[in-house]
Amino acid sequence: MKALQVQNTNKYFYTPTEFHVLKDISFEVDKGEFVAIMGKSGSGKSTLLYLLSTMDTSYNGNIVIDGTQITGQSKKNLARFRNEHIGFVFQFHYLLTDFTVLDNIMLPALKLNKKSKEEIEAEALELIDLLDIKGQEHKKASRISGGQQQRVAIARALINSPAIIMGDEPTGNLDSKNAENIFDLFRRFSKERGQTIIAVTHDDDFAANCDRIIELADGRIV
Amino acid sequence: MTTNQKIVQVFLTARIKQLVAAVLSVMFGISMYVFMNSFMDGVNTFQSDITFSAMSHIKIYNELKGDPRAIITRNKADELVLVSNAKNIRYTEGIKNIDEIKKGLKDINEITGIAAQLNQNVFIRNGVSKINANLSGIETQEENNVFGTAENIVQGNLYDLDKRNNGIILGTGLAEIIGVSLNDNITIQTSDGVSKVFKVVGTIETGAASLDRSRALVNIDVARQLLNKNKSYATDLMIDVDEYKNATDIAKSIQPLTQYKVEPWQEGNAQMDSGELLRNIIAIATSLTILIVAGFGIYNIMTMTVNEKIKEIAILNAMGFNSKDIIEIFLLQSIFIGFLGGIAGLVFGNIISRIIDNTPFQLGLLDSLPMNYNPQDYALAFLFGLVITFIAGYLPALRASKLDPVDTLRG
């Protein structure tokens, strides 16, 4: 079973004028593969990622994630699916700034509601350890440094042990040292836990160390 | 606490100032609702108390029909019958046998009191001053039951009328006009020319000046004797019912039991009925307007909150919270504000009412503005408050749930 299958997918923007963003995209990603999506700005790479994330549902084609047909599902089902199977890391940390670091990490698991609060907290603390943000867990998310915030965002993406981790330029906003750290983490997750990683990136160094690069130009895979 | 409730808690406590402003706006609306309605209720009660201190809810009396029977009827088509200046003849006066009627009324459960009265216009003399007065022969116990007469006695004691057959109680205005005070003697003279000396055993003040200037009370048996009437004679039967607003319907059910006229209070006092209705409309219109304005306040605050939280909503969405969760998160905030504001409003409304109630305000018989503390007003205020905050919160929450997370997250 493939981690991800995209078949003949087209996407249009209608405002301000009709624009064919993604043209007949088809590709597959294996389990545990670490894939970078690259391309010039405007090439449609972020758009593609948001289709894969299940948040954008207005496209033609077919997307299957982890054996589950995503296309045509109700928004409610998709929300549930995202919660359980997809971890998302954004370019900007996008944490809930009023919440503590620990709460931010725990929220997706609390929403999933499959484990007790104590178990979730223990797992969150483990992730905090793993990502080297110990000591910050009871601070508000707005009170820690940018590098730390991005690591909290990664911890949040990992809490439900998703099959796929998606990143929209996850290191784009970090200095090279922090970026390297995060790349290493992703590398480890794909190797040790078999998690599939798909990251949109501009960073050639980042992409060079991935298993595969999918390059987009003018909405087509090159 | 569910996850959504935890999020609500964090969102609410993160903006204490906004929370306080929203709660205050609801509190103000609800407290004004409580105050306005307590006040109008008080005015209505005061008005009906005054009115019913001299008027019963239903009155039974012998009505003089205004339509005289034709004396001669026309027999042939070409005959012309002309009777000019036809006169009414009253064959019976008053109610001959009140005991029979009273027995019939026993089965009607809504009736809370029946008092027979014998009313007659008489002259009162005190030396040279002579004045027209309305003499009421009353059954003291029943009279007090229906009108609370004993409360209005300024001097003396209502039940002294039962103890001496020459005792009389005068309205304060009347006593002043003829210049008598407690224990003075006066002479009553009936239209038939009968005179009797009475001793003033008390004075009464109801607040209705015209009544206080003309009313004199004696025991009903004394009045019967004075007017040469039989033992169960009376001119009026005054009936009180449990709910005065239903008097019309109850009067209709009494009417078949007697040939006399049964008149509910509404028949002669439509102005009071409509006055009460108008005051209630004003109170509800004013307070609902205030509540709706408070509702707009919440709507504004919640819309602002949603706008502020667009990013958070998108993040929650990306993490797997669905639109139902988003609606719940924002609606719960409004409901919490409505609940808190509602309780604060009830307390604050009660405080305002008590302050106004205790502020001296001299107006006629009033020492302060009348105020009722009716649990129903409080319950309604709270209910309206919750409904309005619910609506005002639902619209922004719905909008929040429809935001497209992709638009927000892509920047």
C-alpha cells in the first residue's frame, strides 16, 4: 500500500481570472519516503500541498492517502482524518499563542480523544524531550523563541503519530542551524518510525538530502 | 471539561477586558429589564390596590332598565299609537334576599369573598352644617375580607361598628367638612325623613378623595333598621375573585344564578384595564430595546473576536477540528457571557430596584416609587438575555465555521 497516490488531479483558481494552477498531476509516494516538493513561486507547489492536506477540496482528480480515498469525503470526515493521520507543519509556527506550549502539543490528541489525558501528557512530554524544548512546556507559546516555536509546531504535528507529516516550507523561516536540526528530525522520523514526509521547500540543501524531489513548473511535474 | 470547553476557557480568559465589557453590556440590558418591569408591576399593583379598595371585582345589583315597555301596542296597520313622555317605573328596589344568592355562589371556587352592602344617599347634620353623604351599611368581617377596610381606618376600629348600634365611621374628608372628630355625635337624616343620632367611632382614608369626602360606614343591620328594610336586604353584593383579570368570565358564569345585574369591574373601568396594558407594553418595549442593543454589543464583540481569531480558527481546522467544533467554541463563549451577564444583571437590577424603592419620592399616597419583586420578571429577563446572546453569538460563530482555512494559512 502506498502512503499517497495522486491521480490526474487538476486545480483551477477562478478569481480574479480563471487560472489553471495544477495540470494533470499524478504521482505516488511510498511509506517512509521523505519527499521534497520544489518549484518556483507560482508553480503550484503550495497549492498541491494544501490539496494533499485535505483542507482544500475544490479540485478534479483523485487523491488516496494511506489507502483511504480522500476525494469526495465530507468536511467532517476530512477533519477527523486530518486529526488522526496527517501532521502539518507551517512556514510560520502557527501556534495558538494564548495556550501554553504543552497545551499546544496536546490539543490534537485531546481532540482525537483516543487516550486519557495523562497518557497524552506523558507523550507530549516525551516529544518535548525529543525536540529539546524542555523547560518551556508551561510557558505561553508566544513567549518562546522562533526556533523553539517551530519545534513545538513539529511536536504538535507528531502527537497523534500520523502516517504523513506535511510541511509548508517548515524551515523557511529559520536560520541555517535551526533548519538543519529540523531536517535531521524529519530524517529520523522517516527512518525510525516509517513516517512519510512531504515538504514544500525552496531550500536546495534541504531538498538535496531528501529521498526524492518532485519539481513543479507551471503546474506540471517536471 | 471537554477539549472545546478548555479552548473556550483559554480564549475567554486571554481577553479579560473584552470579556468584562461584553458581560457588562448584557448585565446593563438585563438589569434595566428587571428594573423597568418591577417598576411597571409596582405601578399596576398600586393602581389596582387603590381601585379595588372601594370597588369589588364583581358587583351584583338591581339595575334600573332604561328601556320602558310599550304601554299600548298597535293592533291594526292603519292605527297610530303615540305615547309621549313615557316613564320608567321601578317595581323593586335593591336585592330582597341576599342569602339565597350567597348560597348559589358557594359552588364557584374562584370567589374569595362576598360582602353585602346597603348603600343609600343621606344627609349628615352636625349642628348647622348639613351635607349629602353616601351611607354604606356593611358586614364588617366580609367587607374587610373584600376591601381590606380595616387597613384604611385612620382612627378608631372597624369592628366597633358591630359593638354599638349607633356607631359610624366617616371618611376623613367628610369628617373634616362637617367638622367632627372621634366620639362626636352627628345626625343622619334619610330621604324618607327618618333621623338618627350616631357617634363617630372612627375615620377612614382610602386615598380616593371623592370617596373619602362622601363615605360613611355603619353596620348593615343598623342601616336596614334605619331604612326600614328586611333582614336579608342589600343594594349591592360585592364579590372578590382570586384573579381580578378573569372577573369578566366569572361574572358570566354567575349571571344565570340570579335575575339581578352581575357586573365585572372591567365594564365600568375600561380605562384602568387599558392603562395597565399600555404600561406593560411600554415597559416591555423599552426593556426589550435595551436588551437588543446589548445583543448588538455582544454581536460586535463576538464578530471582533472571530476576526481576531481567524488564524487560530484555521490552525484548529488544520489540526482536525471540524466546523461543529468551531461553532461550539464561539457559541459557548457567547453563552458564557450571556449567563454571567444575566446573573449579574438580575443582581444589579434588584439592587437598582431596591435603591429606587427606598428613595423618598412624595407623590400623593406614595412615599417612594412603587416596586414589585416578581420572580416571573426575573425569570423572563434571564431567559430573554440568554436567547438574545445566543442569537448574537450564533451568527459570528457560524461565520467563523465557514472561514476557509487554506486562505488564512497560505497568507
